[in-house]
Amino acid sequence: MPRILITGAAGFLGSHLCDRFIKEGYEVVGMDNLITGDLKNIEHLFKLEQFSFYNHDVSNFIHVPGQLDYILHFASPASPIDYLKIPIQTLKVGSLGTHNCLGLAKAKGARILVASTSEVYGDPTVHPQTEEYWGNVNPVGPRGVYDEAKRFQEAMTMAYHTYHGLETRIVRIFNTYGPRMRLNDGRVLPAFIGQALRGEDLTVFGDGSQTRSFCYMDDLIEGIYRLLKSDYPYPVNIGNPDEITIGEFAEEIIKLTGTTQKVIYKDLPKDDPTQRRPDISKAREILGWEPKVNRAEGLKITYEYFKSLPQEELYKKEHKDFEAYIRK
Ligand code: UDP
């Protein structure tokens, strides 16, 4: 049975990856320090012999006894609001955490896939974004702690590939959504759905003309699975190219939820990218992958998930204190 370590295992994507690799017959070792992850996302796995879990911060030296064939490094805060709350940890997990994972992969002779991001393109001047584009990142802005950590992660991963011959894979993940996102993580989709469920107005930042392209998590997980199995060591965009403005997206959520609330406009956060859409030619060509779930289907499933959560989840105020910082 192949054995895989998944960091960030209790998070949104990490937990879905655990499910997928269990299903594929792997022994899964999950690791998470539970800062933004939640054990509820993986509690169904604890009864399985194939699954084990370490509560550990991967920014510190990682010790995993026994063989490891694969490592997926998915530990990291992923919401801009989290970067403001825990900027140093965000920098550390993308840099030191990646270094520790690479060192572990080298020691075990494991293949490693690291979770990179469309944020390496910053506020992109090339549209849609191809993997060849170098990006437009403000290193000292509020997003710099994430963007630069992930850029360092890519450089470090390539160095281990080039100088140590390590088998590496790099996925650049674009906006992804689905069940197990945190309702209060501050990102636009849970924010809008949470507001609709609480009977509040939907807060569009700026004039709503900025664009994003949302990928349903099942599609993303399939893309990651295929990339891990491929022999391609360079970055690959995985995302859904179906681009929409945030203003239009708010209207879609209003329709989906049937809320009678309206859209209100707030200041645009600093360095908020004006446009984002993946060019997925590489993923199509190398992995034979493209997204299958359209936004209407994906949003419906995600809305049902959020509706099924206990009422108190709706009123957790974890991100509201940070609203003031976002507009500095
Ligand atoms: N956004 C918004 N209202 C909210 C939260 C976010 O209009 O309540 C906007 C945000 O300014 C950005 C887009 O939605 O332009 C996506 O934001 P998110 O935090 O989901 O992730 P990002 O793609 O910016 O990393």
C-alpha cells in the first residue's frame, strides 16, 4: 500500500485530498496544526486503519516514522483575511514549512507536490494567466506574506528538483470552492452565502468589476491527482477559466439563495487583483484535464452544505475584527 503524507490535512482542500487518497487505496498520514483547519473535516477518517494524524506545525522540523512514497504540502492559510491575522505563520509555512517537507521528501525518497497559487501572478498584467507569466506582486503589501512565501516555495521546490534530483510537482491553484470551506474565512463565496443566510446585505468590495474564476473542488482534486501521477516537474495552473465579475457573482448568490437583501459597496482592499483567469492549456495537454462542474451545479452543492451547518457557525465572528485592517 503506497503511503502519503498530506500537510494541511484538516483544511478545506487537504481533507478532500485525504478522502481521495484513502479511496485510491493509499495509507494516508495527515498533519495539521489546526490554526485554520478543523478536525471536523476529517473526523470520519479516524476510525480507518489506513489513516493516522499528527497535530504538528510543519514550520518546525517534521518527523514521520516509516516509509513515505508521496508528500502533498497543503498546509497554509489561504484567505486574505487570514494573512492579516497571522502574517508571520503564513510566511513561515510557505517557506520553512516547504523546506521541511522537501527535506523529508529527500530523506524518504518520496515524490512531493506543493500547493502553489494564482497569487504568484499578483495583480496580473497578462490575461488570462499562463504559467510563463512572472507576475506582478507587491512584496510589502498585505498579500505579500502569502504571495512571496509561495513564490519562495516554488523556487525552493525547483532547487530541490534541479540540485537534488527530487521528484517534484507544483500546482498553481486558482480560486476554489466547495463543502468544508470555512463559512467565516472572509473569502467572497462563503462571505456572500453567510450574509444571505443571516439576512444581511451582500458586501461587494470596490465597484465589483474585478474578476475571479471559480473552480469546484472535485475538479481541482482530480487535477491535483493527475498532476501527482504525471512526470511534469514545472508549475501547472489548475482552475476553472469561467470568469465572472464580483458584482455579477453577488447577483448569482442572491438568485441562488433567494435572499431579499441587496448589494452594498465597500472600499476595495489594498492590492486586490483586478482580474484573474487561468490559462489551462498546459493542464489540458499534459494531464488531459479540464473542469467538469459548472458554477450553477457547484454553487448549489456548496449552498446546501452551508445551510446544513449548525446555526452557531453562522454567527461566529472570527473575521469581523479584521475588517479594519484590510483597508489600511
Ligand atoms: N470580496 C467582496 N466581498 C467580500 C469578500 C471579498 O467583494 O465580502 C471580493 C474581494 O475584494 C476580491 C474577490 O471578492 O476582489 C475575491 O476575494 P477572496 O477573498 O475570495 O479571494 P482572492 O481571490 O482575492 O484571493
